[in-house]
Amino acid sequence: MLEIADLHAYYGKSHVLHGVDMHVGEGEIVSLLGRNGVGRSTTVKAAMGQVTATGSIRFKGEQILGEKAFRIAWKGLGYVPENRDIFPTLTVEQNLLLGEKKGKRSRWTLADMYRMFPRLEERRNTAAGVLSGGEQQMLTLCRTLMGDPDLIMIDEPTEGLAPKIVDLVAEYLNTLKSRGISVLLVEQKLAIALEISQRVYVMGHGAIVFEGTPAELRANEAIRKEWLEV
């Protein structure tokens, strides 16, 4: 569904990605692992049209490299950024409604969001800016779903969250899988990534250094030590 080939990306004169090749299939959860600063977030930002890049990024068979971010989103590629990007002065419900694609029927409703995260329904009329970090993360995940994506890229959804909220995020990801939505998960926590993913990629120095199943990564001590463990 998402095919990335020979992807190079830049911040000014800084060459960040060096020929990244990866893919995410239909209904598949794939994790992109690696230490901070290796290019994981840059990869998903490039796919979303937010970073200068060369190479090839195809979504559902169509070349999207060079497209505007809003056009990419309309094609069905969702993105949950690491910094959440909520609208702080709007209520929870207003934030969710902003995620809807006008003129297109979504497979997700407000009722679905509130069923998944009851805390959001409790705070539906609360300004998003006063929510806790975990609540804001729930809101961002659900707002992206309201746009009815076929594939959702999620950047560090569990960063800084309490264990109970991390468990809720894992449930959310499994719900997406059960509804046939593909997921590209950028994550540092090996436990959650290996538990829910069908395949994993490990990135180092702006390139993919490993691709395989969670079981294969668990068995590959050399890769874990060199590229993942502190």
C-alpha cells in the first residue's frame, strides 16, 4: 500500500536519509525502530510531503512524492505527529470534527472515538489545551481517524505517557488492524512494537539496517546491541 524506494531527504544542506527502502502492506502493522536522530521521523514527514526529498514514495500505486500534504491526506494517508498538534483553544469535540473530510462519508464516527477512549467523551466540551498529555495523545489519534485514512503513520505515540495510557494506545492500534487499516508505527519502546507488528524495520544513520519479523529481531542480538540498545 505504501512503497518507499531510494528515499533521500534533506534539511537545508544536511543530508538526513540515505536511500531508504521500505513498504507497508494492506492491513499490516509495521514498526520503524531506531535511536533518536537516525531519521525515523524524517521518513514519515517525507511521506507526508513535509520534507524536501528525492526518490519514490507510492501510495496505493500512485506517486505522491512532491504532493502537498493536504492532497496526500485526502488520498487516504493519515499522520499523527510526535508533537500532537492539537488546537488548544477549541474543545475536544471541535478538534475531532476538524479531522473530518468534508463531502466524504467516513467509516468512523464521533461515537466510535468516544467508545474507544471514554475519557474524551467525558471531556468533549473541554478546551483541548488543558488536557493531560495522555488525553491529548488520544485526541490526536482520534482526530486523524476521523479523516478516514487507509493507512496511518504514527510518530512516537507512547512517548512520555503513563503505562496505563500506553496500554490504551496498544488497544487502539489493534483496533485499527481489526478494521483493516494499515499502520506505520515509529516507536522506541521495543515491547509494544514487537507485540503488535507483523514486520519491523530498524534504521541507523538514515538508512534501513534490518528488516524482518519481530521474532527475527528478538533473535538478532547483534542488530539490537548496535542499533537499538542504550
